[in-house]
Amino acid sequence: MMRILTSMAVLLLLSSSAQAAFNHKEVLQGPFANGPEVTTQCLTCHKEHAEDFMKSSHWTWELEQELPGRTVKRGKKNSINNFCVSISGNEPRCTSCHAGYGWKDSNFDFNDMTKVDCLVCHDTTGTYMKDPAGAGEVFGKVDIARVAQNVGTPVRDNCGSCHFYGGGGDAVKHGDLDSSMSYPDRATDVHMDTDGNDFQCQDCHVTEKHQISGNAMGVSPGGETKIGCVNCHDGAPHQNKKLNTHTATVACQTCHIPSFAKVEPTKMHWDWEAAGQDLEDTIDENGKHTFNKKKGSFIWQKDVPPQYAWFNGSADAYMAGDKIDPTKTVKLAYPLGDINDPKAKIYPFKVHTGKQIYDSELNILLTPKTYGEGGYWDKFDWDLAAKLGMEANPTMVEKGLKYSGKHGFVATEMWWRINHMVTPKDKALQCNDCHNKGQRLDWKALGYDGDPMKNRKGIKHAKAE
């Protein structure tokens, strides 16, 4: 049963509606030569809003958080993934998704309030675009004055302009966030269905003072601003009592998101070692590259069943400079919890695998420069790309780590939580999808002796008794 919106959320919606109703044409007449000129005008009335926003991880791209045995500052600014690897040395391309202007290198001034990009979140015209390789600057053909005069409450497209295209393209990274979520039907997502609930992102990611609740596990594995189904639904939502007993050990998403990448295929594997070969590009049945000289080889999949693991709400991650064992798969971000953890539940994930460059003498992952002059896409020289990328990486420089001159490629995997693309309840998983002859769950991999419906003596998890 849906709960009544909290008073805070109601106030937020009322406040947003009031802002949207204000006629900005009276105060933002233009012309404007660039984004910072618009922001300068915004600050005459909204300085406190910019100050609040500059405290958020959407601006800083880092967050102080607890990982097992250590406190770290981590975010998009310094995390290593198995997509485009790292932003260091590649800022003009990567920071096209930063809610700011001009982050060209590690010298960007995060205290300069005029660099905040108000328009990317508040555009209502649908015409605002950032230059794909312009360090967050506005794309040249955008009528900035028109956009500024028509600002309002964010909608899915505003958030999606970055979050739907993470990793370098539509549906690449998350698997449950892509362009189909701009205007999804009920089968794609029952919450965001444009003819139904029509939720906007902030309906769940409740926001106060520009602090947006919720964290992506890949960049913020220890993030504390968690959200969940019980924010709106009862903890025992089913009429069937037997189903309600499952909520102690099974996350809602496990049954209610049977698959992701329902409309657009998502990238499941990226092999950088294959890059640089003088071969023709190849395309799969969905029109996606399976080989590209600049980036290597890929595997894309559509309508993908998740992988399942115990998750207690916390995760661990590889940090720049950590030692690796190149004979084993390096886990870049992964859930914590097991069958004996009373806080853990069985949860769905997209697991993206890859092969990426590492320093074979230092046994650390490298952060190559791929974009721009001297980058791999320019010279197809891994040694040069590794040298330049490490020199541009503030974390590596701080730790005194330089490219040794020797490299190899190591297998990696990165776990991404699946929370979106919730299916209608009549399409949720049924008992026999997991139990009896059902193949959905690998019971032994989860720590059971077998199907707990049949092997009750083999149940180790106290909550499943």
C-alpha cells in the first residue's frame, strides 16, 4: 500500500511548482555568450541554492565514505571502472556530464560559483545540450537565453541526459537506466509509466537543499543516503503471508525486476586488449559495435536476467593505487554480505566484465589517457597513454605512483545494483521461477545446500527458517 507523501516532499513539490511558475523572462533577458553568464544572473536570486548544490556529490564528484577498514574520498572524480576507465587526463570528454562548466583538467576551481550549470537540471525546453567533448560547456547551437527563460522543475530527461548515457552511450553502464526511461510504458517501468504513475526521479530520490538521496554503488559503495521500496510501500506488502516471509531475505527488486535492458541493449563486456587492431568494425543484430579499433571488443545483451548475490547495504571497491593479483579477476565494486549476515538480502545486479590495462611491474590498475592529444585514441600507443594518464591523475601523483613502462591486461568485474525497470506485479517472478525446477537462483552459490523449499535442513541463514 502506498503511503502518504511526507510533509517534506509535499513542501518540495510546492516549492518547485512555485519556481516553475515564476516568469524568468522578466529577469533573464540575455543575450548570453556562455553558461557562466547565465549562472551569474541566476546567482542574484539563488546564491544560497548554488551554495547548497556545491556541497553535493553531483558537483564535487566525490564523497567521504566508509569502506571496509578505511575511510576514503571516492566518486566519479577518482574511481576506476571497466568502461572508459578513469576521467584523469580525459576531462574534456568525461566532464561533459558534470553539472558545471569548464572542468578541463585537475586544476578546475570547485569554489567558483559561476561555473555551476543550473540549466542542465532545470531546462524545460528539451533543447539544452552540452558539448560532448567541451568540458561541460554549452553546445554551440543552443539558444541559451530561451533555455534560461524557461527553467523549471526537473523531469526524467534532465537527469537522464547524463544518467541514461553513462559509460559513453545510451544504456552502456547501468542496464536499468537508458533512453527508454524518458517516456516508458507500463511494461518497461510501472513507476515511471507515462500513462500511469508517471514518477519523476525526485519522487523517489527525494531532494532537500540540492542534496539528492541515493547513491550509485559503483562510485559510492559506502554512500549513506540510501533509498528503498519501504519509503513508499509497507514492509509486508503482499496479501499472501508466505510471500511476506520472503521479505526478510529477498529484496523487493529480486522478484519485481525479472530483467533489465528491456528496450535498449546494455554493454555486458568490454575487452580493451583487443583495441588497436586494424580490423573492420563489426556490428551485432541490435546495431551495436562488437569491435571498434579505438575501444576493443564488446558484448551487448538485451532483456537480461540479473545476477544475484547477498547484499547488506554496503559494498567495497578498488581504489586507485591498490595492489592487485593479476592471476585473479579484479573486483572494482561489489556487494558485501553472505548467507549468515542478518542484514543481507538476495539482490539483483548487472555484472559488467572486462579486460583493462594494468602495470605489470607495480601490479596496480593504470588510468590511461584515451582522449585528446597523445591519448590512446590519438596515437594507439598504450605506453604513452599510460604515462600521460598516470601523470594527470592527482591520486597517483599524491601516492608517488608512475607508470613503470611495463603493462598487461587483467580481467575485471564491476557490480551494478538493479533498482529501475520495475515490472507490473502480474509479471513478477513466480514461485517456480526459483523453486522446484526453477533455474533463476543458484542456491549453492548463495550458500544453501539446495533449494530451501526442499532441503530445509540445509538452510544456514537464520532469517530463512
